[in-house]
Amino acid sequence: MRSSNCARTLVASVLLAFAVAAPAPAWAVDSDAQAFFAQGRQLRGENRCAEAILAFRRALDLYPQGLGALRNIAECEEELGQFASARNSWWSLRRAALQSNEPKYEGWEVDAESAYKRLESKVARMTVHLRGEGKEKAELSIDGKPLDPRLLGVEIERDAGPHQLTLTYGGAVPVVRQLELATGAREVITLDIPRPTAAPPPEKPRKPREGEEDRGGSNGMRIAGIAALSVGGVGAVGTVISVILRSSALSEIQEACPDYQRCPTSLEGAESRGRTASTLVNVFGAVAIAGIGAGVPLFILGSRQKSAVSRSDAFSPQLQIGVAPTGGGLAAQLGGRF
């Protein structure tokens, strides 16, 4: 008695396990497929074919034997002008109808083949060629979907409307081509694979042409010479003025105190001016000698080089230094033309 109860318990457990593990019954799947099919029919009746196609595809995925969903997909695609897609769906329906044993699908293969042929003249076609180095590694996508490399150079069917071709070849930026296909058009597209760009060679410093180095050097020497002459000229003017001031102070002292003994205190100012003037004579004299001594050779040498490079570019600067009397004494004048 106890053994029979154990046997019944074991059988019940096995049946329960099979019930849990078993897939959903066919009637449940068929029911969902019918629901999506009915939804697609309703949307198509409302002229919403794009949405109806999605519902029919769900019904077909759940129940591939239901060829009515596939036929509705083909008819909707044809209504939307998607002739390449419709032609493909009609051909799939022809194959499925030939394999089906359902009496209700009898003759559907004939209708599908007729529609397939009828749409042939409306389908847009394109042929894509690649040109350039590295075609073996290049990859082409049409509307985001990779194209089988074996279809390069082969005429393929596509729906009319805009399409985007994207070519990746290993470069930083892919080649993108926008294309508008008209109904029944045949387009041949050639995409060029860009050549790899090499880094430009470093720019070599330009060698100065004959005479340019001399011209630059001569200009620098002349400018330096003019600057030195200017300083020397200022020193010379200062020297002349200082000599005049010293002489004036000395004359005043000699008139008031000829023997330089017991000189009045009023001559202290003249004596101070004389000493200061003597110091300035030495300073300005040294500046004049250094400036003129360095400026003259530099100016002469630079002018000779300039003349040797180009007579047409001859440069003849003039430097003028002078001392002119004014109401309050003497004034130095320094001028030049460069």
C-alpha cells in the first residue's frame, strides 16, 4: 500500500515538471499572432501602412505559417512606394506558398510571381564600385547596414528615395556619399579611397640669395656707424660748448684778478663754472673721440659693401653737426638724412 502511494507521488511530480518545462501551447502563440494580425488589418484600413507593417511582422514572427501577414506586408510596401522591399516580400511569399500544404494558400505563388514581375520596372537600382588602394580592407555600408563585399560591382535593388553610403577604409574620416534614387532609376556610383596623407617634410631654411647677406650686414654696419657718429657729434658739440664756457670763466677771473692773488669772493662762482667746464671738456671730448673714431670706419665699410651689392640701392646718408649762436648763448644742431 505504501509503495503504491510512493509510485503515484512520483508520477505526479514528473507530470508537474513536464507541465512547467513545456513551452506555451500552440493555441496561445496562434492567439497572439492573430491579435497582431488583426491590429495590422485595422491600421491598414486607416491608411497607416507604415505602422501596419510592424504589426504584421510581429504576427509573422510568432506564426511563420500564417502567410496572410506576409502578403499584407508586401501589399503595404507596394502602397508606400517601397518597390524593392515589396518585390523581395512577394518573392518570399512565392517560396512559402510553394512549400505550404494549406488549401487556403493555393494559387498564392502565382499571384506573388506576377507581382514580382510587375514591379521590376519600378525598382531603383544601384551599382557601387570602389577605386583606389586598399579596396580589400575597405567596408561599405548603405543606410547603416554593411554591404556584402561580393555585391560590389553588382547591380542591387533599393527603394526609391534618399540613401547614404559610408565607406570606411582605415582613415580618420570615412567617405560619405548622399544619394537620391528615383523610381526605376539605375545609378552607378564610384567611391574613391583617399590616399594616406604623409606628414609634410620639415621646411628647410631658405638660403639667402647672392648679395642678401652682404646687404643685411652692410645695412647693420652703416646704421651702427651712423649711431656712433651721432654720439660722437653730440660729444663734439658738448666739447665746444664746454671750452667756450671755460674760456668765459677764465677771462672773467683774469680781468678781476690778473695776478691770481687776493681775488675777491665774488669770483667764486666764475671759478666753479670754470672747473665744471673743464671737467665737461674732458668727458665730452672722450665721447667725441670714441664715437667718431668708431663711427667713421663702420660707416665707410658699410657704404662700400652696399655699393658693391647694388648700385641701384645706393644709400648716401648725410650727417650734419653744427653750433649756432642764440640769444642766450650757443646751441648745438644735429641733423641727418638716411
